[in-house]
Amino acid sequence: MLVHEGADRNAVIDRRLGCSLAAIAGAVNAAGFLAVGYYSANMTGNISALATGLHEGHLRAVLSCCGLVLAFVAGGVLSALVVNAGRRRRLPSIYARSILLEACLLGLLGLADMLLSAQPRGPMLAYGLSFLMGLQNATVTRISGARVRTTHMTGMLTDVGLELADWMDAIIHRTDPAQRARTRERLGLHAAIVLSFTTGGIAGAFLYGWWSALFLLLLAAGLACLSLPGALAPVEAPRATVDGTQEPQAGR
């Protein structure tokens, strides 16, 4: 799931990856809200809260929302830098290593949630979880060619609406069966991701309420198990060119 990219990917791989990580993202989002009162994956809501805070003169809320948005963007920046460096070196494992990094950092946040007092714990969890959601979303966006996003449910629901309309239109006008199948495939992918995020959020709300920081450690372990097979993939050997020399290790 975290090794193949481009033409090597198919709908089954995208669905497995998208549903797995969307469920974890939904759980992290719900757990983060219970822990600190902010959604770590909902940047639309955070930007709206920023605007409302400005209108009402709540400077602290404005600064908090700015921090969450910047942390999310910083996670995406780090993911892009890591992935670009790995692609230049032809490391098929680079996407899995990015998710493994997320698992390690989530484990550290779980320990912080368990061991720290409320004063440093709150900001660390709020900004740390937003950073990790940005990292995850950027990694999955890159490997899937933007077909899959695990935290951006507004975009996923928009795609579900568009593809549902296209599918209904294709049935009414009896278009090419292959085109209908492709539309149905995309509709199924995006609907499954939305359902997985929702299910993960429900589970996260209950389980974090029961287990607190231990739940974040379990999520980190789940991410590690998901990413380790890909992270241990061998380095891609340079391909030979027509004249017998080796092709330089540039990114695809």
C-alpha cells in the first residue's frame, strides 16, 4: 500500500490505504478534541474559528487557530521534503518511512499526554496532532496522485456528490459501461474513505474517553504495523540505459 505509486497503483490499493489511514485520522481527530478542545484535522473549521475569534476580539483563540493551521502546513512541508529526497534516491520505501515517522511522533505525543502536566501537555498535543495530520495527508496525497486524502472530508464529500451525479447521469443516458464502472469505482473509493473517517472518529471518541493516552499509543502501534512492511522494502536498483550505462538516480 505504501510502496507502489503512479501506474503501479490500483483502486484496491488506494482503498486499503485510504480507509486504513482515514480511520486512524478520524480517531486522532476525535481524541484530540477530547484532549484539548481543538480538531487536529479540520482546518476548515479552524480557519472559520480564527475569523470568528477576530470578529469577537478573542486574541487567544485567534493565535491558537493560527498555530494549528501553521502546524498542519508544516507537517505537509516536512512530508514533501522527505518524499522528494527519497524519490531522488529511488527509495520505494520513502512513503512508508514517512508514515512510520508519524507513528513514532504519535507515540511520543501519547507519552506526553500520559506523563506531562496540563500546562505543557495541551499545546503540545494540539499542535503536535495537527502537524501529524498534515504530514499524513500530504504523504497519502503524493503516493496516490491526489486520488486519496485521509483528513480532507470536505473534498471527499464533494467528490462523492460529483461522482454520484456522474454515475446517475451515465445510467440515465446509457453511456459506455467501462466509463460507468470507472465512475462507480471512484464513488466507492471516496465513500469508503468518508465512512472510515467517521467510524474512526466514533471509535476514537469512545476509546480515548475510556483509555486516554493509552489509546494514542495504540494508534501509534497500529500505524507502525501498517508502515513497517513498506519501510523495510529494498532500495530500487538503477536501471541500465541503451548504451549499457546506469541511469542516474533521479526521482520519477
